[in-house]
Amino acid sequence: MRTRIIVVVRVVLCSTILAASAARAITFADVTATALPGIATAPGAEAVDPKYSGGGAVGDCDGDGLPDLYFTGSGHDVLYRNRGDGTFEDFTVQASLGVTAAVRGAAFGDVDNDGDIDVLVANNNGPPRLLVNQATGGAHWLGLRLVGAGGRDQVGARVRVTTAGTVRHRRAHADGSYASANDPRVHVGLGASPSPSEVAVQWPDGRAETFSAVPADRYTTLTEGAGR
């Protein structure tokens, strides 16, 4: 009887998944050529072996509110800066990057708590390298640590940040690239706006709260149950 119950549950779950798939067709379009122009010819880009990439990370490296892309490879790393129009530019040279080693993992986080994203890379058969972001330009930012009543980081929480009419969405996560873990704090680039933000949090248990007038240019701890 127990075996039969398990079989029935599996059939029901499979039927539900198939029905959902039929109702919502999902397709992908390869936009590499337009989104990442020059990926095969730009200086340094060809060093990311098309047969092997150790990992990648997503983060707002210049604080403009747009997620940038960082890839490691078998002989070179590459930083792609988000242009805000659906395309990226190879910004490796301008950012003084270009780790000429067999890089495997990459982790993003604000190591020195100055409001910009730093990178820690793990080299194959070599020591790790810490790349400290020294961005200039005065971009503002918002840093959030989301914790539960017991003080544990609420990984998986979803965040909506509204600043001077601009809305940005983020997720609290620690997952990263190969054998790497990111800073679990939520970092949001605000660009030129120093205004306080309204932060709406959907916690992992489904509960939603709003926190008002969260200040810019500092890290703020938001505790589940303390909002409205």
C-alpha cells in the first residue's frame, strides 16, 4: 500500500508539471552577439576559453544600480559593465583587472565596508587573490542585512527598493560561482541619488514587510517582524 501511494503522488506531481509547462511556453534567444559585443575579439575576452569557464558573478561594481557581469576563465578574467540598454561593454582594462591565471571561483562582497563590491578569486594551483574595488565618481548605495528574529541571515528573501521614484529588485543570497559564496548582505547601487529608500521585504516564509526611510551610504540591519 505504501508503494502505491508513492506512485500516485509521483503521477500527480508529473501531471501538474506538464500542465504548467503546457500553459506557459518558455523559450530562450541567444543574444550574445548583441548583448556582449566583441566577446570573441575584444582584448582579453578571447582568453576566456570557450570550452571552459571557471565561474562568474553578478554585482553592481560601479554603483549605478545596474548589475554587471564578471567571468573567470582558464587564462583570464573579464568584467562586463552594464550599459543599461540590454548590452554590456568589456570593462576589464579600464577596471585594471585581467588576472592572468587559471581562475576557478569568484565571490563578490564588500570586504572593506566602503559601499562598493570587491572580488575574491580562487586560482587553480595557486593562492587566492583579493581585488579591492576603488571606484570613484561618488555613486550612492544602500546596504542591507536581513535577519530573522533569531539573528540568522534570511537567505532567499526578496527585496524591492524604491528611491526617488526608481524601483530596484534584489534577492538576499550567498550562492556564487564554482566553490564560492558571496557576501549575504544585499547591496543596491543608487547612482546619483542620496535619498532615503523605502524597502519592501518578502521573507522566505512568505511574510511581507515594509521599512521606511532607510538611509543611504551605510549598512542597515532589517529584522523580520520590525517592519510594518
